[in-house]
Amino acid sequence: MKERRFAVAPLAAGLLAGALLAPIAATAATLTIATVNNPDMLVMQKLSPAFTKETGIKLNWVVLPENTLRQRVTTDIATHAGSFDIVTIGTYEAPLWAKNHWLDPVGNLGAAYDLADIFPSVRAGLSYNRTLYAVPFYAESSMTYYRKDLFKAAGLTMPAHPTYDEIKTFADKLTDPAKGIYGVCLRGLPGWGENMAYLTTLVNTFGGEWFNMKWEPQLTSPAWEKAITFYVDLMKKDGPPNATSNGFTENLALFSTGKCGMWIDATVAAGYLYDPAKSKVAADVAVAPAPTDVTPHGAHWLWSWALAIPVSSRQAVDARKFLAWATSKSYIGLVGRTQGWVAVPPGTRESTYKNPEYLKAAPFAPLVEQMILSADPLHPTMNPVPYTGVQFVGIPEFQGIGTTVGQDIAAALAGRETVAQALQSAEASTRRTMTEAGYIK
Amino acid sequence: MQHDKAPLSGAIAAWIVACLMFFPILWMTVTAFKTEGEAVAIPPIILFRPVLQSFAAATAQSGYLLFAANSVIVSFASTALAILIAFPAAYAMAFQPGKRTKDLLVWMLSTKMLPPVGVLVPVYLIFRDAGLLDTRAGLVIVDTLMNLPIVVWMLFSFFRDIPRDILEAARMDGVGPRGQMTHLLLPLASPGIASAALLAIILSWNESFWSINLTAAHAGTLAAYIARYSAPEGLFWAKLSAASVLAVAPILLFGSLAQRRLVRGLTVGAVK
């Protein structure tokens, strides 16, 4: 008995050591890609064996939640650890990280790539000092979704360019609590990429801005007060209950199950809402431009999930090959042929919007193109501002500021504070952060 | 009568609390068998036709087996290493205490109060230079160090309950410290060691911060596997639930198999 016990111990230790120290895949032609989990990225993962077959380059996927990905990749790049060869970033990070010299320029991906085919506004959003640092995988703006059947039943017509006053009138008429229908669904979940993405476009079109040219916060200005009061009143009267827990996903679920008369949100939701297999309202949904108030400046946003190569990558040459493959015209064709044309990554290339098969499968496409082309991240507001970005402010501090202000406004929406109190608190915390960061002298 | 009523109401209260605590796990399991549309339906759907598509999606695209194998290897190896280090440490502290033993114990526990993110960058740099990033060996080291204070504390309190006279008698017979540990302490404290080990396995299994931050494509554990189903756009509730069921199932099974020993170990020394 005793001998056997002693024999087992070294065997177990040996096995354990073997399992721990076994060489775990690190061949030269393997790229590690850090990405977020969303439907278009899943399609890319699914189709990527075609790239491996073509080039012999293997791919490892590291999929993380958006904020974790940002923190994880930032740590890795800042310490030059080189864990990732390709990273998925948005229009918020691309210029900031390029400024920190964290990204390789990706302007030259070969003659066959046709860079000029990518929408200029999207290229501008991913550039820093006129150099492109990330190539768009898909891009989106925001627009108004509405229910044709409910509008018809209520005797309403959606104008070609709706205003917020009209939206309010429509919402009042469409709301029918007995049938479980809310006139309008809007984001209420606090977060810089959640409620503040939408609310920043609302404030922009009401004539407001986050900061003046001296970087002083403008959150208690009449435009902010008018915009946020409008939002809170509208949501309290015509919005779904507990709206402070509704982000993009929750509103998508509400609209697709027939609970909302209108919804102003990302253009990327259209592919889902028009798909009868996923959406109960596929036959009744229609789209209109994002509403405006006193100015069209910044009334609809511009966002793109894009692929970039960190300077710490040890396989930049192979990484460029993947970038050129995954964001090319031929990749869009591959998705169209294998997954259906409505599933192609939208918003990036002019050629996609000239493709008759895509236009047939995606009736919303011309408006999406118009929204993306007219979004101007370089001039997002009525008054001049020292920052770029439509639904965000392109400074590193904005993630924290946006989320704190988002929580203040959610408190007003939940009725715990008045709008004036929420904005005063938001102004004070923003001023403190901006002073500490050295923007305000 | 009065006597009978009290236990009945107590039992009802206990059942209500138990049901409330169990409800999230039940709901997660139920959601895992829905389609994405049913998973987010408002009001929630109670009656539906169960489907396995979320499990298929969760296992097909993300290499569940690699993550599960990493979880098993990392949690068991880190626990074995922690016990190996903690056992002699707790022996010395329990039976040969010095002047500063109590301070040392409190200091060890106080290191658990440090938020991990505070040391992320230094640890990341050390791991980068040592070639331990994205390796299971690296995670084993981190998990061992994270759990060591708790394991030492637990073993220390179990050893304290063992009568010193037994060890003294052995010493009189000429048994050295190593003999005392292997021939006396090991069998006497085995329920305690087992419960400390189980706790360390569970803590290591559930550890997510280091697992997400120190790994990339190879060494991620099930915590990193679940994290990938949190999405900025698109519907992933059913897949997230399916992934969570797959992640908690092995440890739940292991926990229920080891339950008797765990309870016995945890109550050792409770009544002196």
C-alpha cells in the first residue's frame, strides 16, 4: 500500500508539470485577435477559415466585453507585451491611441484594397493627423425607427425630416398602455456609450455642447437644460417603465417584440428589425432620419468598429494581410453569398451601397448611407468646440465623465432628482475632472 | 401545538429564502434553453419549447473544452501548491509560535484586502519578462498566492484544535517535525485539509480578474469564457446563460460530490 502511494505521487506531479509546461501553440504564422462579441464579429470568426486556407496564417480569437477589452488591450500595449497582433477598437479610441503612438498606420494595404471606396467620414473618424490608424469593419450612424401600422392606425405620417417637436406629438398619440405600446423608446441605461451616446446627439441638435473653446463644461447651459427636460418629460409620459435599465439591447428587444411606436438608435439595428426570423415587426418597420431641433449639427452619430495593429505586435506584416482581407470588398461579397446580403457588415464601403443585391435585401440602406455620409465628427455642434466626435468627446477623460454624467441624468429620469439638480451635479463633477486633468487653468 | 408551529414557520421561511437564493441559477438554466428572442421577451416567457441551439453555439464557436480544461488544471494545481506551502507554515505557527506569529497571520490576511487592479501593471510586467503571460503556469502561481493566506489561516485554526499532547508524546519518542507532520498531523487534520482545499478550488475556479487580464488565447479559464458573451450590440442572453450553465456545471457537480466532507471539515472545531 505504502509503495503504491509513493509511486502515485511523483506520477501525478509529473502529469501536472507536463500539463502546465506543455508548449502551448506559438507558431510564427498565428495571429492573436482581440475583439468584442457582436453579430458582425461572429460572422467574421465563422468565415475566417477561408483566410487561413488562402494564406496559411492561423488565427486565435480573444473575445472580451467592450470595457474589459479596452483595459486589457491598453495594459498590453502600454507595457509592450505584444499579446495581440490585431485589436478591435472604435472611433473613440483610434485617434487617442494613435496620438499615444500605440498603433501602426494602416493607410497602405495594397493596390487591390481600394481605400478610396471607404466612406470619407468613416476614414476621418479613424484617422489622426490625416493618417489612417484603423480600418473599419462596420460603421453606423443613428436614425429613427417607427411602426408604419401604428402610424397608419393613428392617422399619422412620418415627415421626411422629423423634428423633436413632431416626435413628441407622435409619441403622445401612439402611447397606449392598455395594449402595452409605448410611443417612444430611448436609451436610459447610464454609461458614456449608452444613454450619453444618444443624449449627446440630442443636446447637439438642441444647440448645446459639452465644452466651450476654453474647455469649460456647459452642462448647465439653457440648451442642456432644455434638451434633458425634453427627454425626461417625453420618457416619463410616453416611454416604457424602468427606462433607466434600457440600453441598446433592451430597446432592440422591446421594439422587435412590438412594444415601441418609435425608437431612435443605431442604424445597425435595422438588419435585425427587418429580419422576419428575428423580429415580430419586420413587415411594419420603417426608417426616417434622426430628428433635429434648432440645428442639424451632431443630430446623428458616427461610430465604427475597426481593426488596428498595435505597435507591440510582432507579426505586423501578417496582421496587415488579415486587415486587408476582413475589410475588403471581396469579404463583403463572401458574407453576402454565404450568410445572406442583409447580414453584410454595413456602413463602410460605397460599393456595398451600389450593390443591387444588398439594396434589394436592405431597404433601409440608402438612408443609412445618407446618415453616415452626413455625420461630421469634426464639426459636431452648432457653436465651435475644441473637440471632435459626435456622440462623445475625443479626450481620454470622457469615458469617466460621460459615465458619471449618465448616472446623474438617469437619476433625473428615475425621479430621484430634478433635471436642474442632476445637471448641476454633472457640471460640478465634470469641472472638477477637467481642472484636475489640466484642461482648465 | 405552539411547539409544532414554530418549526413549520421556520421551515417555510427557510424554503422561501432558499428559493430566492436559488432563483437566479434556475432562471439562468431555463434561459439557456430558450431562443434569443424568447430570452429577452417582456413579459418573460414561462412556457416555451426548449431548444439546444444556445449550447451548440456556445460550444461550437468558442472552444469550451480548452477553457474547461484550463479551469480544472489551474484550480487543482494552484490548490495543491497552496496546501503544500501552507501545511508546514501552519504547522510552525500553530505548534512553534514565535513572538510575532499573530501579527504575521493578520498581515497575511490583510494582503487580501488589496484590490488586485492596484498591482495589475507590476504583475503584468513581471509576467511579461518571465514569459508567463497567457500560460497556465502563470495563472497557477497567481491563484496560489491569492489563496495562500486563507489556506494558511484555515489550516492554522484546524491545527490549533489538535491536542498538543499527541505531538509532544511523539516528540518524546524521537519523531522529528517531518514525521510529526506526515504521520500525525496529516491524518488528524485531513477533514480540515480537505475543506481548505475545496474552498481554494472554488475560489480559484471563480477567479476572473487575473484570468481575464493575464491570458489571451491559450490559458483563459471558464471565467474568461463567460466574459466573451457580454456584448455591446446584439442579443446574447440565451448564449450567455448557456455558457454560464456550462461553466458552473462541473464545479456544482464536484461540490455536491464533496459536500459531506466539506460540511464536516467546516464544522470541525466549531463546537469545542
